[in-house]
Amino acid sequence: MKKIRTLSIDGGGVRGILPGIVLERLEKKLQKLESEILTASVEMDDGSVENLQKLKEDGLAYISKTNINEELDTIANKLVKYE
């Protein structure tokens, strides 16, 4: 029987980039993209933004977690004024 590997992430809002950082480190350590590690990935909030940005129409990852985290940080800086 084929193993099924799933991941579920609750984004935590626009400041919640921690899941992306964890996945970025996992990809670097395993030298594989998330799509090569997991069978399914389900996210909410900014997690869903990450998921949409990294998927092509065929469902394969094509953007690194580093780039996604940088994009989320850019979005956060535009939406939230840090003091």
C-alpha cells in the first residue's frame, strides 16, 4: 500500500510566516521540494497564499519557500505598519 503524507497549516494571519520558514528548512535539509515530500497539503489564511503561489496547474511546486516568505514579508509590510 502506498504511503500518504499530508500536511495541514493554519496560517496565523499575515504575520504567520513560521510555517513557511519550517517548510523552507525541511526542503533544504531533504534536498526535495514540498511536492516531492507530501501527497497532499492543506493550508488556511496565508498558508493558502503560500500553497497557491507554489503550485502550477499540474500540481507541482515551482517556487521555493524562500521566495514565498519574502513575498509574504513584502505583503505584511504593506498591510501592517510596524512601530
